[in-house]
Amino acid sequence: MIQDIAPHHFDNHFDPSRRPDRDSRILYFREESLFLLPDFSFPAARDMKPASGEYLFSLDGISYFLSIDAPCLPEGRFLPMGKMRTTAAIPRVQVFLAWTALQILRWIRENTYCGSCGNLLRPSPSERARICPSCGRTIYPRLNPAVIAAVTWKDRLLLTRYAGRAISYYALIAGFTEVGETLEETVQREVLEETGLRVKNIRYYKSQPWAMASDILAGFFCEVDGSTDIVMDRTELKEAFWAEKKDIILQPDDYSLTNEMMKVFKES
């Protein structure tokens, strides 16, 4: 999956006192595009003027910073984030770091002012948070809990394709957890809403951070309970069907929890 970057060591411990050195990496976004050097690597602090920014995380002892103010850029290009995943020259670890950085940047952009009193927020001196100096409200990065549900019927797996999206490959049932709802109840509700199927024997598989939507995903396997007739919600899906193991077509990369769960079932 996208976060599986071993043997690299990712450290997201927040350190507000850290400052860039020559070898630090600077990530600079223009809207939803990231600046990269001609070889698609992140620029080092020695390449950027000014080499400043907000500390993000470290990888293998090298610090990464988010440049908020427009720096003087070296030779390079802006690459739309939607192309990060499909550009073969960019390794998985770099895709993971770029999307994690954009998740933090989106949070910063969306929390310029206090939602309670309207005053300008300030970075916390001790943790990754924004603090209102007027009313004291503290805002942390947002994580959206969601589930991935692999619904099985004997040697078949329920596959879907989303409605209204350009994505062509198959996926599993997915959805966000609602207020007052357990993750298992989310699985039951989402499957019923999107396909009209009831499920049982819900078993947790694995979790995944998915920065593209600021999600924390929880994957579950479950079995159809009762009727196997699909009643598809066409506002959510454009296709839903039972696929035998031999007919399951995996996604073009191994970044997603969805793809791993499909592969586990196909090869089990």
C-alpha cells in the first residue's frame, strides 16, 4: 500500500523548533500542483531561496518542510498531484510524502481563521495544531474515518465502480463513518445503501492512511446475509456485480487498501 515504504523510516513527530539545513527538502505547492526538480525529486533547501517553511516530518533523518510563501525556484516543473500516482519515474515513498504534505497544507489553508470568533489562527508552539489567540480554540488536522468493505459470497467478491468519476478500475464498497456509528455499523449501512445487501461475520482486516481525502481507512471482510440480489444505488455506483476469483481484475498499482483486499481474496 502507499504507506508501505520500508526500509525507509517515516517520522511524523512534530518539532516546531526544527529549521531547514542544506539537505532538508522543501515542498512548495501551487494550488494542487507540487514543484519538482527535472528528475522529479524534491528540491533541497540549498536550491531554494528563501529556504524556510513549516516543519512537516522526516524520512531517514532528512527533514521536510512546507513552504508557504513563494520562494525563488530553481529549474523544474509543477506537477499536478493527480499525476503523482501515475508517473512511473516517481517512487512510492515520494508519492506518499507528497500526498501527506498536501493533506497538511489543505488543513492549514482551511483553518486560517477561527470558526468560533473569526480571529486569525496561529501555529501552536508545542504541537501540530492551530490556536486562536482570542478564544483559545485549538484545531488539529482533520482525519475522516471511513471503511472499505469486501463483501463475499462463497467464492465470489462484490465489485463496484463509482458513478460520476473518471476512475475506470474496480473497487469495493466504501463510505464514511457517521456520527454515533461504529465502524462495523458503517460497513452494514454502506453495503445496504449502495447495493441492497445485508452482511454478517464482519471481520477487521487492516487500516490505511489515505491523504487524498484526509481519510483513515479501516478494511473489513464480511459475508452476504440472505439474498444475493443486488439493488444498486445509481447515484453512488455505475456498476456492482459478483465476480468469481478468476475474474477479479486488480487495480493498476498496489497503493490502495482496496486493491490489497481484492488481491487477498483472489489469491486465497
